[in-house]
Amino acid sequence: MAGKGKQSDYEITFFSRGGQGGITSCQLLAQTAFIEGFKDVMSIPQIGAERRGAAIRAFLIISKKEIRKICAVTNPDIVMILDESLMNLPAIVNAIPKKNCKVIVNAENLKGDTRLSRDIELYSFPGTSIALKLNLMLEGSPLVNVPILGAFSKATGLVSKNSLYTVLKDKWGSRAARNIKAIELSYDKIVRVN
């Protein structure tokens, strides 16, 4: 796991647009980390007067020990970007560390010539295509919040697909089948870009 050499805790930032399910994704990953044996998890959504389509962020800290701080993540080990267009916003690019970080981007054909440092691990997966294929939609927009969790599982190894399935079944019961398929597809289709 690329990171700051931590063995006990990981800090994760989610960047998404309002309505994509970024905050739900953060909460689902928090539940999954707890099932995986992390002792403490802290999910912190940054919510204001956002509207559908506006850039939003959420933070997650997962730890093998008790978390003793409550704050936003400022130097994440992992960054999850649910919409490739967010990589054009200077505030988001500047919030991504220059090294010791994994960045997972929902993008069809992401190239290594991004504005991001070449000293990070950059991954992409076709989350929008997966959501469209499986009809994971909300008010006409594809939901990539669950597909990105499959990509996270493969890129980091911090949570297993089986634990993700358990959380999805607990949340949605028999309606979780398409989301479980989304996890499988994104797990299989994530690629390292650099």
C-alpha cells in the first residue's frame, strides 16, 4: 500500500459531484472497513449548500487503533475521484498529495499526462460505463459510488470484495445484486495508469 508508511491508519478523500453518491460511498467504505477488522472508522462528509452537480468532498479515516482526532483529511493516502472532470479544478488538484498517494479516478481512457504528480500511483476504471450497463441511475444520472468501491478494493487491498458484498446486502437486501455486479466489474477493469 502506497502511503506515508502507516500500518495502522489510512486517510481517504472522496471528490464527487452532488448526486453521484460520493457521501454514500464514503459511508459504505467505512462500514466495510469495520467488518474487515479496523478498530475505528470516521466518515466526515463536507456538506454545505451544494446542489446537484456541484463539487463536493467527504473524508474517511480507517484505523487499527482508536481515532483520537476529528478533522478533515489534509494529506490523504488515497484519493477517490468519482468524476474525471473534477481533475480540471485547481482546488482539487492542489488537494492531492505530490507523492505517497494512490488516486483512483472514474475515467474511461485516462492517460498519464494529467496535472497530477508522476510520483503518485494513478488508477482508472470505467465506472460510468459500468453504472450505465447495470442501470445504476438516479434521476437520469449514473451512480458510480458503488463501482468505485470495487476499484478501491483491487487497488489498495484494504477491504475484500466479500466484505463489500456483505455491506451491500445489509443495506439493500435483494436489491443489492446489480451493485454486487458493479463491484465485480470495476474490480476486474481497474488499471494502473502510471
